[in-house]
Amino acid sequence: MSPKGHVKVSIGFAGGQVLAVRVATDALASLNAALGTPAPWFDLELDDGAVRISLAQIAYVRVDSDAALVGFGA
């Protein structure tokens, strides 16, 4: 991940919902750091706004690869 780039992230919650967003890499780093704290909420800055997330409800954070795929692959 480049320090000033953006990545696609899927945030999965305990109830099964998934939030798919595009964020700056420094915002992703801040979210990852907040996951280990007792803070109840986190304000995640997105490319097109912001969202407040309950940290206690996050089940996983998936970062999509930037690798370009050509064709259908095997």
C-alpha cells in the first residue's frame, strides 16, 4: 500500500452486514489502530464522506488487492 494511495476495503459486522468502501491508506491505518482500543466508536473518513462505526461490532476488515487481473485465470 502506498502511503498516499487509496484502497478498497470491506468491513464485516457481527450481524452479517458488509460495508464496502474506498479509503485512504492512512484512514485504514487509523481504523486498524483503533481496533485494539476500548473506544466504542470510530469515525472513518471515506473518499466521499464519513461513516461512524461501532468498533465492538466489527468482525473483519478485508483489504482488496491492487493487483490487476487479465482474463479469466485458472
